[in-house]
Amino acid sequence: MISTWSTAAGRTLRAVRGTPAPLTYGLIALCTLIFALGPASGLVPGYGSGDALLAAQRTYFRHWGVVPAELFDGPAGAALTPATALFVHGSWVHLLGNMLFLFVFGAMTEERMGRVEFTLFYIGCGYLALLGYAAANAGSGQSLVGASGAVSAVLGAFLYLFPRARVTSLLPFLFFLPLRFPAWVVLPFWAALQWLAAGRASDGPGVAYLAHLVGFGLGFGYAWARYGRRKGPKGGLGGTVVGDGRATRVKAAPAPVTEGEKQP
């Protein structure tokens, strides 16, 4: 079993190194591996089943996730949980939703920023997004996990850097017909959905929409502050994404980034 995982990890690492955006694909691989080895995946029999599995999941999420009530009035080690929570997911749907958006929008953003800057940007904005949610819900005892704060920051940065990139979207109210819109239409629409959902959200288990909004705002703000005075073929103010002389088209579905982010 260990040998199989080691072989798979080695092959994945070699494949990631050969891509133009190794950090993006590396983050996807890492989050997937961590989820597969955790109790939420259902792939590791050592966690048991039934009530034992549920208890293992609660303990796991509470240890690695953000618990707002403990973050501000608990042990010093709790300050690290907004970073560790970025790599933990509560279900396959939760994981795949986050990784899909990171796959679609992360590679171009990483290429624009560079590997080191993108890594610091991803972790820093993700940390602050979860911290912002925790501050707004300081009395909550619910654990919060997931990369959506960081992924939302990537979306915000992408909107500023590549506003005219074409995004192929599947809209439920149009019978899921694939339609192509520029990023400046799709991503603000997505952010508006998060804003509306955040207004109706409760403190119980569910999706932490506020973390999405904080991450999105941080990502856009960072890109504006960092690249606002730069203009060129890769993006910037009113720019378009140019590679080989053609506008880049990005495929995505403007659905909420995650499901089931807050864990019981």
C-alpha cells in the first residue's frame, strides 16, 4: 500500500515539474493526496466506519481546521490553523469544486506572478480570508476547512490581470448551455452570487461565503496594487491575455467555489 502511494506520488511529482505552472498543479496534487489519506475520503479503512468514522472526521477537522472561538481565545497553536485548513477538505464535492477553479484560473495567474510570488499570494490571501471569516464569527465553535478563500483570491487576481479572457460558462437558468463571456462579466457575477448567499447564510454547517468574498477582494486588491501601473500583453488595466497572438479562452462554470466548507 505504501509502495503504491510512493510510486504514484513520484510520477505525479515528475509530471508537475514539466508543466508551465508547477505550483498550481502541485497544490492540486497535494490537496488531493491529503484528502485521500484523511477520514473524509472513505478510502482508509483504519478510520473505521459508522459512528467511529464520524468521530474521526470531527476530530480531524477540529485539529486541522479553523475554529473561530479557539482561534482568538485558545492555545497559541491555533494561529496556524488558517494555513493548515487550506489543504483540508470535507468531501469529494468540496475538493473537486475547489480544485476545478484552481485548475482553470490558477495556471495563468501563476505564470503572470511567478512561482514564488504566487505561492506567497495563495497562502497569504487564503490565511487572511479564513481569518476574516473567523473574526466575523468569533463565537462560533464550528470548524472551517477548505482552500476556497485562497482559490477565491486567485479568481480576484485573474479578474484584474486578465479581464478580457474568455470564460466558457454553464448557466443553470439557461439549461446549462455553454456560453462564452469575458472574465469581467463572469467573475463579478460569481462574486455577486457569493454576496447574496452570504447575506442568507447561518452560523451552522454549510458554505462559508464570507471567506469567498474576503479572498476575492484580497486577490483583486493585491493584483491592482502590484500590477496597477503595468500595462502589457499579459494583462493589466483593460488588457487582454495574449500568448501567440490570440486571445486566451478559459473554460469554467461560474458556480460557487465550494460546497460543505464548514464542518460539524
